[in-house]
Amino acid sequence: FNKLKNTYVQYRKITNTLLKQAKHRGGKNAPEVIEYSKKTKDFYHQMENIKCNYCKLYKKHIKDLELRERYQKKLNKIKSAIEFEKDAYWNRFLKLKDILTEYGYLEKDYPTDKGIITAALRSENELYLAELLFNGVFDGLDFAQLASAVCTVTTEEDRIFTRSRLQISKDVKHSIFKARDILKKIHQSQKDKGVDIYMNWNPRFSPFIEFWINNGEWEEMFVDEEFSEGDLVRAFKRT
């Protein structure tokens, strides 16, 4: 009805303009005047057959329709955003849930005892840290060795590990290679599910923290080494 009404109003304006022009020229019955007058009357009669033509709430309804169209656009935008979030984040959530179930941290969508403990951890990859703890990777180490092993799994350095004149102890070496095996296993599980959550493993600074805790001299650690004090301090603080 609204489209029809707009067309009627448009034709009525054109007809009135043509009538004025025809009157000025002295030709009331010009063909185009007759044609537009007829079409204008047709549109008016069509309007008369629609109830909107007599409705007192017509203007309100038109505003409501405009509002509805505006809100519909907003709704469609929100739905698109939800679909995007659902696809990207919800699917990732489900994959992570499957991995946690596989490792025994969830059972029927509820955390197991292992899961409750793991929920209290804070790291880049809580599952990895929990697996290190539950698999006894740090068991039997003294405080200097423990710091050295923990340093391996907290160091963010991306540079390739190079041999140092300082060496890690045998027990630490056993622990960090066990940690690497666990990392490989979790990495494969994540890869199978299409998830990639970073895990730290770099023993670059592990010999230094063990040496320092065992009363080594701070300055002595930098002799013939290719890193700065800042690199070492950052690694020690994370440990």
C-alpha cells in the first residue's frame, strides 16, 4: 500500500503540473494530460480497495515497519557475529574439551580431581604443566635442580639451544628430556584436533640457574656467552 500511495502521489503531482502547463497553453485535453489523469485515478481506486487507506493507525504502522527493518538489520548483524564466534571459538572450545577428556582431566563434561588441580594452574599451557607434575617430571630434584628443570619449560627464548661451558646435572637432564617427550605427545594430540597452543621447552638458561643457586658468581655466568644480563634475568624471573 505504501508503495502504491507513493506512486499515486507522484502521478498526482505530475498530472497537476501537466494541467497547469496545458491551461497556460490553452490545451486542457492534451493526450499526456488525459493519460496521466487516468493513471492517477487508477492508482487512487486501487488504494481505495486496501484497508490501510482508511486505517487511523497507518502512520504509526509505517513507523513500526521502518523500525522493524532497522532492527532486523541489527539482528542479522548480531547473528552473523554469533555465527563467526561460534565457528571460531566454540569449535576450538570443543576441541580443547576433547583433548582434556583424552588426558583424563574431564569426564562427562565435568572436571576430574586432576582437572580441578589443573584449573588452579596459570601458564601458557596448563595441560602441559599439569602433565609434567602428574608424571613426576620434577620428583626427586633438589631446589637448584628443580629451578633448572622449571627454567626449561618457562623460557620463552626462540633461539636454538647452543651448548654452554656450564652443564646441567644428570638428574635435570633426565627431567627435561622427559618433559620434551610429554611436549611431543601433547603437541601431537593438539595437532590431531587442529589446535595449536604454544608450549615452552628450551634448556638454554637451565645450566646457569642451577650454577647460580649453587653459589656461583653472577659475573662468571657471562664469560664467553652470547646473551645479555637482561635475557638471563627475564628467564630467572619467569622461573
